[in-house]
Amino acid sequence: MNADPALGQTVTFALNPPGTRPYYCLTRLIAAHRANVTQGVNQPTSLGAALSSLLNPGFDYCDSAFNGLLQAAARTGAPEMGQILPLLKASVPEAVKVGAASQASDLIEMALPVYADGQPTATATERERAVIGWAAGLINPGQATAPILQSVGGLSIALSYRNPTGQSSVIATAGQQSSSDVVRTVQLSLPGTWDALIGLPPDAASPTVQALGVLDVGLILTVLLFALLVRMAKGRERALQVAASTSAELAHRSLHDQLTGLPNRDLIFDRADRMLARSKRDLVPLAAFYIDLDNFKAINESLGHATGDHLLRAIALRLQTTLRASDTLGRVGGDQFLVLADAISINEGPDPIARKLLGAFAQPFSGLKPGTPLRVSATIGVAWGHRDSAAELIRDAGIALNAAKSTAKGRCLYFEPEMQTAARGRLDLELDLRMAVEQNQFFVVYQPIFRLHDLALVGVEALLRWQHPVRGVVEPGGFISYLEQTGMIVSVGRQVLFQSCRDAMEWHRRHVPIRVSVNASARQLATDEYLEEVAASLRTSGLEPRYLTIEVTESVLMDDADEAIRRLLRLKSLGVRIAIDDFGTGYSSLSYLRQFPVDVLKIDRSFVSSSQDSQGRALLHTMVSLGRSMGVETVAEGIEQEAELRMLQAEGCSNGQGYLLARPMGKDVLWSRLTRGPAAMGVEVPGRV
């Protein structure tokens, strides 16, 4: 409405009743705000006021009741596309005029039924089924016919509409008619619907004037229809302009990142294809620089997503100022950017650009963290040269990026063919692991844990193995990290937990009450469901909580010590024991260590194997003493030499496990050895009972 030049001013409006409307319904409401319409005897008023006595305030022209009337009108009165119906009042399908019929201020609303394209309209049922909407406009017949009547003095016209029942209603009048006028009835070109009553003064009832009268009736209808079509055409033109503008905006949005305004992944790939074609034609290489921000997740979590968004915009602006105008910069992920460069930019190779990109992060970003400039680093993977497709070039840059981030962040690494081989190997392994999960190829073995001073069996540790259909049994070092990366460790770990509790309870029923230790990964511990999984395993198996030990690596605990303490306390409330695995490798703070609800410290194999020299033994002595002072058990891992065993016994280490004492074994083999006595549990150790 504000954009309609016919209004001549800015208007305020509101839909009554409120809600959304189809466009053909909104056209009926637009007219209610046209100003300066004359009603009755030269009384200026708004059209909304002029219609107030005819159109119920708040009446919904799109409701089912009114649509029913429109359907009936279309079914019985408008069989053809383009046939005009007068519709102004909702209570009847025929016309109702505004003001007195003799006044030139009558307003009629002309409506065109709109039928579905290609649908038949020969019968009433077909028309009712085919009508899909209405286009309407308000016409002032006095204004439309005034120029015509001026050409013939004394001529008067009364335009009537006959409804389907045959009742005729005067719709509009023009000119003054006296009782002495000669009145002629003319049926118009729309059969059985419209009539025109032509009033001629007696002295003008010649065939010529009569012909002019008939012509005038045709002109009246033509003008009315033309006015309606002009209104519809203007509305359509504006609609097309809005649609074109909206389409252009949507097209831009679909190809650009909404946060930074940079090209998005789709557009950057399209430009890469074009640049690659140009590089092949001109025999110049193309380079792709895949940029990934380091630890961006921590920024979002600590400072909030609004700060993270501000940082991304600042980075995008700084990168743009670093590059040449011919280079292409895009945002292809949450915290990932991609730069494409060819021709002059890489005449000297990709090194200068890589240094510029890394240098863009050398200066801190201000205005993000109150009072403190924020330093951010990035890792870059680079691929350059000729490729068969842009997708291959960008893929290789991504492979180089992943290789760089797996070793050290904040640096640049160039793609090498060996990286693709390694990436293919990782992909094959991931696919094999998913198949292993689906086909239950994982199984559990148990490594016995002995009390060191008398070598009595006190527990077992559940260890995961993979029965690969081709490679045979795979040790956990070959797949555990991939289970972690893909998140499959959550479902696999859940199965290990349930099975371990069931097996331990089976041994208990056979009067061998030993403890079972189960490892919890970082992914498992981070989920709120893990606590319920532990509780459900104990409840389902019937195992007493004190016989279950949950092992968590020291590095996992120190990633977020406060959160780790909270989760361990919840586990501890179930009655289970908590062990810190690989103790000594995670650089844990002693202040945090005393807050962890720990029952067991498991000393890493690296400290056991290095205990034969003086420094190594001093470290081991410190760890054992620390455990003793904290009142927790110490378990030495990886005991493989008799000298290591004797040294640990001398230091007073509580428990131990390792190949010297017993190798991991299935539950049936373990039970068989348990029934044969302690000597069957492992290798013979001199002096061992």
C-alpha cells in the first residue's frame, strides 16, 4: 500500500481481522483506504467510511462463508474466464451500490473469477472445482463515464445485473433521466447477465443517437473493465518488481555467508571451477588455502556466541585486506575459511600468501573481550598445482589441514600424495569400524590384576578387542582413537560396560568375588546418559557397585577439571570405585588431584619400565608414596620383567598387572584358570606361591 503511487501519500493500515491473506483477498482490502470519495450529495469521505454501511467491519473476505458465496457465483454466473461479476456485499452474490442509484458517486466492485489453467468450466460442477481465486477492483462509474456522456446531451444510462434467479438489480447510473425519456433496453455481450437501460430525450431519439447510446453502453463496460485491468496490471507489475527484487536477494543469500558476507561453500566451489579452467588455459597453477581457527569452540563457550560471531567478522575483514583483489576468500564452515589464488598471486609459489595469512593472526583482535585483546591462531592446509577438478584441489587442501592439526596447530602444511593415502586408510578404517559395530565384531578380554605382596588375584580389567574378518584380532591401539573421533566409542563402550558387569556377576555366583575395571572414554564421560548407563548395568546384572571400578585417563580429567570433578562425584554416589588411568602422563595439578574422588592410581607403563635407573625409580617411589599418603591403592601397569616386579614389591605398590603375571584372556579361559588354582593364572615367577 505504501508503494502504490495511486494513494499519493503514506498511509497506515492494519488487517481486520488480523492474520495472513492470499493476494487476491488483500486486493479487496486495499481499496478501503483510498481517500476523497464522494458519497451522496458531495460529502467527501474516505472509502472506508463510504463502505462502512455495506461491508461489515472486520469481515474476513477469505473465510469459508464468503468463499462459499464466491463459489456459488462462479458456479452459476461466471462460466467463462474474464466474465465480470459485481461483488460488494458479502450477504448476497449480486451487486449492492453505494449511495443513491441516481448519483454519480456509485461505487461497484468488479470481480473476475480466476480458474485453474487447463481445467474445464463447461458445467457448474466443473466451474466450482476449477475456481482458485478472485481478482477485484472498485470502480466509480460516474468518473468513468463522465467523458462519454458529455459528448451526447441528455443521454442517461442505468446498468443492471441479473443474478442466476433472474432478479435484476441496478448497479450503476450515469446522467439524469426524466419521465419523458425514451427508454431502450440493450442486452450486452455477456449473455444473460448484464442489461443497459438507455434513456434518450424525445427530440434525440433518432437512430444515430440511439446508436450512440448503444455505443455508450459498450464504452461504459469497456471503461469499467479497462479500469479493473489497469488496477490488476499495476498490482501485477509491482508484484513482479517485488518478486524480482526478492529473487535477487534470495539468490545472493543462497550464495553468500550471512554472517560475514563472504562467498559460501557453493559459490567458492563454483569460482574454483572457473579459476581452474582459466589456470589450465593459461598454464598457471591454482592454489587453495584451507584455514581453520584453533580452539574456536573454547571462545564460543567462554565468551559467548555473539563474541564468536564478532570475531569471525573481524577475521574475514582482516583476511580480505591481506589478499589481492584477484584472490577469492570464502567461508566454508563454522570457523573455516578458504582462499583461492592463481596467476600473479602465486608466481613465486604459495609460500608468500601462506605467510601473509598466518601473519594476519599475529596481531590480537581488540574490542571482543573487555579490557583484553584476544589472540587467535589458525592452522592452514595448502594444495596447489593442477587438478582434474576444483573439488579435488579443495579436498587435498582439507587433507593437508587435517594432517597439520593432528600434529601441531598454528602452522601451515602442504599437501603430499602420502597424506591422501593415509586419509584413504583412515576412511577405510572408519567404514570397517562402522561395519564392526553393526555386526558385533568387538569382544571383551580380561587382564588379571594381582595384589603384589602375595600375588593373589584381586580383579580384572576389561579390554576391548576387534575380530576383523580379514586382519584377525586387532589390538585397541589400532582403532580406539578412531572410535573416539567418530563418536562410536559411546555405543561400543556401553556394550563393554554391560557385558563386564554380567561376567563379573557370573563369577560372583561361582563364589569368586573379584572386581572388574571398565574404561570410560572422554566422549562417554561427557554425556549425561553415562551415569544412567552405569546404574542400569549394575541394576540389570545384580553386581554390587563396590565391585565395579570406572577407569578414567588423567588427560581426560584435566581437560575440564571442574566438570570432571562434578561428573565423578555423581558416579561415586552410585557406590562404584574411581581409578585414574595412565597416572603421571597428564600433568595433573595436585590441588585438583586431591579433589578428585579417586580410589585407585594406575601408574603408567612408561614409569614402570624406566624404574631400573635411579631417576626412574625416584619418580616411581614418589608416585607410590603419593598414593599411600592419599589413602588410595596404586596399580602398576605393564609389568613385564621380574626386576620390575621385585622393585614394585619393595616400594610397597599395592597391585599390578602385566604380561609377566598374566596376559589378557577371554572369560571362559579366565574361569578355567581360576578353577585350576592361582598358579594357572600366569607365568611362573621365582619365589611365587
